[in-house]
Amino acid sequence: MKRENEKEKSASPGGPEINREDTDREETAHKETGHKETGAVESDLEINRKEMKREKTGAEEISRDKAEEMDREEAEPVETSVGGGLRRFYPLLVFLIFIAFTLSNLWWLKINQSPPIGGEPLHLIGSYRALADLKDGKIGDFLFPAERYYPPLVLQCSSIFYLIIGRSHTTAVMSQVLFWFILIFSAYLIGSRLFGPEAGLLAALASVICPGNSTFLGKYLLDIPLAAMIALSFYLLLKSERFTNKMWTYLFFAACGTGMLVKWTFALFMAPAFLYTVGNLLYEGFKGESKRKDTILNLVTLLASAAVISLE
């Protein structure tokens, strides 16, 4: 049998060579198939990595959006169906408080026949002089009066009311209606920003019924205009976001300059809040070397603006 097999193998020409070639082809085919499978696996892994990266990025963006929404929800109180419906009428209620106070002021002036007391005569004389300068066309004396014991803004406003309504103590007192409006609405805005609309409504009501302010009902003094400008300036200071919002920052310093034209003591009342905010601004600004120059430049510019507005 062995001999026959050997004979058959020897009889088939190129038998061992053919078998060797077939084996080489099979090995090459296996290698090519292996390379293709490896490449496919690598491409699948790369695709999976990219998909995982996209999912991770999307998850980070979603978490960031959720964090921003949570911050907004914390900053803005959630409105209930009843509270949310009523809150839209709060500004109207504040305006009604202002109207009611104005009417009560007129009523008090009608029934109160006592003469002006305290500093009222001095302010009345100053407003009458401003009216005379305005009628005579002495604009320089009207804008820059020689009597500088008190700033001239309130007296100048009263002189304009005299031209329209007529000169009297009642007209002088009612000329401060603009400052009452500023005081009541500034109190509402401050309370709403810090603690919510309900607190703002209570603050507006408290601004007219608290003993300190109601004492000046029917009197021609500078205290209510002073309180109004302090409240307005404080609200604008809050809106400036530590002087990062340029528009509200300039409005704040404009209000400060105007407040100095009402009464000199304005600076004493605004100094604590202003210095506290400036301290925070300097601390945040000096933490980064690149922001230091801009911080100093903004402060110098804004202080100069307030000084120019307050000069007479």
C-alpha cells in the first residue's frame, strides 16, 4: 500500500508544489480577512468613542442649561396662579397709593391753617427769588444762585410750578409731588428686587405711612426730596450689579449728582452702600491683573461724572 501511494504521488506531476501554493493562498486570504476585521473593529471603536464624546458634551450642555434654569428659578420666585395674576396689578396699586397720598396732602393743606415753621420760610424765600430770576430772564442767577446755603434744585422746581399754578405755600408743598412719586416707586422697586413683589408693595406703603415721612405731610422742606433721591440712587446701585452694567452705573452716578443738588447730606446717607460696593468691585477687579487698569479707569470716570453733575 505504501508503495502504491508513493507511486501515485510521484506519478502526479507537481503535486507537492500545488499543495504548497494552495496553503499559501489560504494563509494570505486568512491574513487579509484578519486585517479587514481588525480595521472594522477599530473603526467601530472610533465611532463609539465619538458617539460617547457627543453624548458627554450634550449631557454637559443639558446640565449647564438646567443649572442656569435653577438659578433663574431661585432668583425669580415661582408665581402661583393666584399670586401671578395679582402681581401684574402691583404697579397699579403703587400708583393708587401715590394718588391717595397726594389727595391726603391736599386735604391736609386745606384744613391746616398754621403758618410755616422751622426751615420752611427760608426755603420759601429761596423759591420766590428763583421765580423772580426766572421771570426777569436772569438764567445765570436762576441756575447759579448767589445764596448757596442750600442746593437749588428743589427751589428751582418750585419756581416752575409757581409759573404754572401761582405762587403760594400750597403750590410750594405740592411742587414736591414728583419727589413723592420717585420715593414711593423706588421703595417698591427696591423691595421687589430684594425680597419679591409683595415686599415691594409693603415698602411702597411704608414709605408714606411711616412716622418719619408722614411728619413732613403738608410741609415745604427738603427731607422728602432727599429721601426720594436716596431711594432712587440705592435702587440704581443694585441694578448696576457692582458697576458691571454700564448703563445702570451711569444712571446711578447721575442720580447721585442730582441728589447732591437736593441737599448736601445726601453723600452721608449714600456713602456706606457706595463704599461697600466699591470695596467689592476693587476686590474682584484686583484678583485679575488684566482687569486692574479697567477697574481704576471706570471708577475715576464715574466719580468725575458725578462731580460734574453735582457742581453748580
